[in-house]
Amino acid sequence: MKKNISPITIFLQGIVNQMKDRDEGKVADYIPELALADKSWLGIALATVDGKFYTVGDIDKEFTIQSISKAFTYGLALEENGIDKVTKKIQVEPSGDQFNAISLDQSGRPSNPMINAGAIASVSMINGLAEEVRAKIFNTFSIYAGRKLKIDEKVYQSESNTGHRNRAIGWMLRNFDIIENDPVGILENYFKQCSLLINCKDLALMGATLANNGVNPVTQERAINSDYIKYIFSVMTTCGMYDFSGNWLYHIGLPAKSGVGGGILAILPGELSVAIFSPPLDERGNSSKGIKVLKRISSYYNLNINNVTPLQTNSFIRASLDLENLTSSKQRSENEKEIIRKHGKKALVLIIQGSLGFSGYEMITRKVLESSENKSFVLLDINRVMNIDKKIYSLFWEFFQFLKIHNITLLFSSESKSIGLSNYFKEQYEGKFFQTLDNGLEYMENIFIDHFSSSRNISSKFELTDFQVINGLKGDDLQNLQNILQQTEYKKGDTIINIGDIADKIFFLAQGDVDVSITINGKNLKVSSIGAGNTFGEMGLTDQSLRTANITVSSEVARCFELKIKDLQSKKFLNLRLVLMNNIISELSKKLNIANKQVQKLL
Ligand code: GLN
């Protein structure tokens, strides 16, 4: 087996081998320069939204983009004017006419932006002097293609010298005030945009940029505001293949655009694009082999925007839990644990996954309402959500306010910067957004504890004998320990332990709270916290390695009894050390048990 050759490439290569020498269609000759193309050129490029290419055949051969440009220029016109202004000038109905029809609909507008009349009108809607407009078009197309595109001078001259029919269309548009200035410069820009040179791979990347919601998947540069992409796809779907668009949608089912240079671009939004280059055209001006090739690819891989894949019920909710069965990693006193056990059912925790659009939103709201009885909090953990439709942000905001009326607080936890959510949510929800699930759990626990006990009162102090790690320590041993302990007081924000410090002390936290954090890419991430009555740093007793987490004070004050490990070396502390070791091991094994159980719940 030949390594590195994908089955996808093998399939595409098979198509090229079969189709290459078939004699069908006729190379365009109404623009004389186009007639020079070779009938047997055939290239296929498939590009994914993460920038992977599958290419076969005449992949590097350059050709002029021609009418495929219309989709991209239409996008630019939308971006500059908004849809209201643009639709006032250019309709969006399939015309059933030829691409170069000299026609307007009853309202005096071109039927759609994919025929020449509509495309010339799109160029006229890009603001600026002729040279600026040309530069805008070239720059934008170059962002889509990920490289600086150049014009084929000969094709441009050839088209400009013979483009009388397009000039007639331009002047007709002027007559009906669709174009409000002199159309001459606009037409030249139209001819120039049609003469931009691309190869099959460029075209696939231009399509993948649209499929990727406007961001070029290779350069990561945005080519168009994502709000307008659905309108481009819409006209590509209904009008992109001219008077073949109905059949195209029926058999192939992908938004597409063809050009008389022999290119066809077809897109599966959100997933991929396929670009074909084969110069011979059918009577409608679409690449005839291109249509056949795309038909085979779309049916072989079942690519069709009208495919139906019903959602799995509940696929958005990975786990539904509450504070009774999932607690934060904060080390707490028995008293506090008891409160959490008692009130834990009041906090619903939903672990959400997938890509959230309306259906995800519907599923979440449904689940929350079904389990909302006696709830004070709903925490949505969206760490596993890869993508959220923008509209859903505002729907969540609406739901937040809805729940508030019913005395339920909606909280979110998410670290995922990739979907750009946290910033948006942080502003809108203020304190209702947490970096990690654990932080969100702790927040709810603290509120229950504050509400149902006085044990979180800042003045609550623990005596040495309250600590679990010295269980069973009596008489002299206890006295000895007391003698070597040092009392230290810290203020809010003080760092007690730094990553990399030598682990030479054990801390008994008698008063206050501390945060445990680690540093990732220079940033501090809180991973858990510890409350009064617990010990930390006890690993130092087993091996005096280096600290692996930072400990900082989060309460106004914190008071610790500190035990230097080197003070324990003497023989008289042998029993003391044994007791400490025993208790530490039993604590650790308890913690490990809890952690294992929690991991299972979150799997
Ligand atoms: N430049 C060509 C024209 O206007 C584009 C037509 C096309 O590709 N269908 O005639």
C-alpha cells in the first residue's frame, strides 16, 4: 500500500482518468482568448474548512475566474451597503434566462446577481472611484484565495474589445437608474474581475473560506463579514448555474457558481468546497464535464444541503447532575460538607456539548424547565461546546432573565476561548460566568454555606486538635507538635506557596480560605481551593520535591500553623511522624476516591 495517499484522492483521481479525454461540450469562443483553452484539461480540488486539500489532475493550470467572481463581488456589495440597499437594486429570483440576457424583471431590476446584469450592478454598488473599486475587488479576492491574484491581461483586453453585449447591459442599467453613474468604468472593472487568474486550488480555498463562515482556513484572515454569507449561498443555490439551477439543486444539491473559463465552485456550508476546472461548456455556459464530475462526487459522498440527519435526543446534554452528586474540589470542613449535601439538589448542573443552534438551545431550555422545581441555580458547563450560533448568545440572555423572574440564577462555565464566548458572556452576565466548572460549583456551594450556616464567618477559627491529620495524636506527641509549630498570618492576595518552591513545610489552615492555582501559558488558572480546618503542602512529608501549584489567600485574612519538615527529623518525633503519615495517606485515599467518582460522572 502506498502510504499517504488518501482514499479520497484515489476516488477523485479515478474520475479524472475516466473523464479527461471524453469529448463533450465546446470551449467558449465569444471571448477570443478563451478559445485557446485545451479541451482535455481537468482538475479537481476539494478543500475542507480546516484547510486540508485533496487535489488531482490539472491543478496548477491557471484559468480566468469569469462568472464565479459574481458571488464574491456580490458579497462585497452586501458588506458595503447592507441587504436592504442591495435588494432595492438587484432582485434575488432565478431568471431562467441565459447568463448574458439583456433583461430586467417587472420592477426594473436585474433578476439576480448571478447573471451579468446583476453582477454589473453589484460592481456599481462598490463605493469609490474606478481604480479604488478595482483595488477593493482584487484585494478581497486575494484574501479569499490566500495569495495575491493577478489579472490575465490578454483575456481582459479580449473581453473588453468584444464585450458589446455587456456594454449594452450596462447602459440599460444606467437607463433604469440601477446604475447611477457613467457605466464605462464599472464595465471595465467587471471585465477585470472576470479576468482574474486562479487555479483549481485557489478556487477551492475561496470556496472553503465561504464554507468556513468567511475566514480563510489557511491564512486565518477574514474575507467577509459572516452576516452576509447566507445571502451569497442563497443566490448561488437558486441562480448560480443559470437556467440549470433547478436541476442542479435537485441532483447535486450544493450552492454553486460556474464561469465560462471552465471553473465550477460548489460548497457544502460549514464543511467543504469542491472546485472543478474543465473548459468545454454546455449550451448554458456551464462546464459540462464539471457538472458530471460534481454529480459523481456529491452522490458518492452524499454531499447535499438538503440531506436530513435527525438529531439524537439529548445529544446536547452530556450529563445532568447536581451538587449532591458533583461537588467542587474545594477541601471543606464536615460542617460545610453537610450543608452542601443537604441543599445540593437545589443546584442543577448540565454538561453541554456539540454545536449549539436553535435545537441545542431548545433542548437545554426544555431540560432546565423539566428539572426546575426547587432549584436556585442552573449551571451550564459549555466547555465541550465547540461552536455557538451568534443568535444563541442573545437567546441565553433572554433565558437568563426569564429564570431570574422565577428566582433561579443561570450560571455558565467555559474556558473555551476558541468560540469567543467568554468575553461576550463576561460582560453580559458579570459574575455569572466561571472559567472552570469547578469554580462554578464552588461559587454555588459558598452561597449555600453563607446562607445556611455561620461557619464561613471570617472569624471561625480551628484549633490544632480539630485537624483530621492529627487524629489519634496524644500526650507528649501532641505537646511536641505544638512546640514546633509556627503561627503565621497572611492577608488577602498573599502568596503562601509558589510553583517551584521546595516543599519543606506542612500548613494547617486555621482560619480563612486559600486558592490553589497553576500557571498555563503565563496565566494563572484556579484549579481548586481550601477552606479552614484543612491542611495543605503535606506532600512535603513524603518527598521533599518542588511545589506544583501556587497557594494564595482569597479571604481577608488567613492564619496557618506551619510545620517545618526538618524539625521532625529527631528520634523523639518518630511516633508523631507515623501518625501524620497514616492520616495523610487515609485523607489522600479518600480524596482519590471522590475524584474517581467525579471523573466517572463527567465521562
Ligand atoms: N466575463 C464573462 C461575461 O460577462 C462572464 C460570463 C460567465 O462566466 N458566464 O461574458
